[in-house]
Amino acid sequence: MDIANITNPTSTTTTLTSEPDFHFGPATAPTASALSLNGPLDFGILPGMPDWFQPIMAMITSQGQRLAHLEALTKENQDLRADLEAAHRRIKELETLNTTLPAAPKTAATNKPAGSEASKWKSPPTPVPTPAPTTSSFASAARKGMRSTQPSKPKATTRTRKAPSKRQLQVAARTFAPPPANNGFQYLYLPCRFRESITNVRKKVGMLGLENWRILDVYHPTTRVVALLVHNEYASTATNKLDTAGIKLINDFDPRDPTNLRDVKYQDLSESEKQQKMVQIHTSHLLTALDRMRPTVRSAVARDFIAKQWITTQAFADHIKTTTLTPVQAIPVDTDMDEAPQPVPAGNGEPDTEQL
């Protein structure tokens, strides 16, 4: 073998007499996408497949299934978009048709002529000329306004006053009456079987004929006793009405008697301490009752309590100053005293100092 001839070949290279033809005919587009999958892609386990290649085949199968699902969703999305565009076009067409459609003219209902009026040989009716609108001048409008009558003002209706009640007449007459000889106030002590609310007590004494607006205070000084504060002038009237109902007053009742102090927490006190405690409870209630009274009678009742030495002038002044500067609760002005708050005695029917 000639080595030199291999490294430097002397033979000539074959030359092409014509250009190669790379035209393979007309190209056609594929009928389906290369990624289109008609069914789940599952290669399964081929015979003789090594164990290490099986996870790879499972992953390829899973990816193929996901790809098929994605293509189905893409196709559904395209169909929905096409339907939505068609619906929008239809809506625009209907809106355009609605705006361009002329409104139907309203035909006035005419009565059909009867008899000879309905003949076709009847001559057409002569049209009635419509009067031209005229504009009124300023002078004519002014003259018209002068001739027009002013509307009459409605007469003020006179309100009929109610006839004054018996109570109102008594209050008005008392203003111009001289002071009574028995001026002052007193408590009427009545027996009662059990303790009731002040509202119920007032309701029941009203049924017996007593006038509630004449009763200034109602409270239970002890068990089975109820006290009514009235004016001395009304005391006889109230007593007669109670006698008519078969109710006898307790004439010898002392609201400051130590025996009325029946709360068990005071049983260990001495007689003098019980007396002092009962005076304190009674005085506290009187000051509280003055707060609930009408301002027109409060001063008169306070002077009567001071005259009886139930309260002192200094105690009343200090109490008024305390309730004025530091009011704990607004006291309603109740002319009838029907709903006046009443402290409920604690223990065995005795008033509690904290509530008074």
C-alpha cells in the first residue's frame, strides 16, 4: 500500500453533472395537533423493563394524562369565549333595534257616527279654527289682579276649656282662704295584716273614699302598721271615712318606741341604744319623706316636724343642702304621690337605715 498516495491522493474527485433535487412534493398541514391525545397515555410495563426504569415510565404516564386534561380545558374555554362573544353581539343588535324603533302613534278614540252621519255621501265636516294663543299685557294682568278678591283667612277656632275639677276648685279656693285654726299635720296609724307596696295602699284607701292628693306620705313604721300623713283639717274627714269602712285607728302608737325595732341585728343593743337607733331611723324617714313632697307644702310640713321636735332646723338645712349639691337621683314631682318611692323595711318588718 502506498502511504504517500493515501495522505496525498492523486485521484480526482467525482463531480456532479447536475444539482440535486430536494423537492419532495406539496406539503400538507397535519390534520391533528401533534400534542393531541385521544385517550389516557399509559405505556404500561414493557416486558423485560428493568426495575429502575419503571418509576420513569409512571411519571411519563402521569404527565401525559395531565396534558390531555389541559387540552380539554383549553378547548372548553375557547368554546365558552365564542358563545360569550355571540351573546354580546346579539345584545347590541337588540339594543340598536329598540332605540331605532319609532313609537306607535296614539289614536284618539272617536265615536262612530250613527244614521245619516255614517253615510259615505255626507260632505266632510268643516274644520273648527283653533284660536291663536294671545299674550296678555302687563296692564291687563294688573287690572285682573285688582279685580280678583283676596282669599278669606280661616277663622281661628276657639278651644273649649274643660270645666275645672273639684280638686282644682279646692286648691284655687284654699289660696284665698285664711289659715285654719288647727294648722299642722299628723300621721294616722292604721292596722294592716301584711306589708304591701305603697301603690297598693294608696289604691285601696282611694277605694275607701280618701283623696290621695291629700295624703302626703305613706310608710310602714313597723310590722302590721301603716301610717298616712294628712293635714289636721282633713284628719277628721279621713277618720270618718275609715270608721264608715270599719277601720279603727291606732291612737296610742309611738313611732319612736324601741319595741318597734324588731330587726334581729339590733336585739343585742341596750334600751337606750335601741331608743337612739329608733329615733335615728324615724328622723331619716321624715327627711326622705320631705324630699318626695310637693315644693308648695314641703316647708309647711318641715316647720310642723320641727315644732314636734322630730327633726331640727339644722338637720333639715343640712339635708336640703346635701340633696341639692349632690343629688343621687332626680325626684319626680308627683302631685298625687301615687308612685312615690318607698323604702322597704329590712329584717322583721323594720325600716333599714341604709334604704332610708
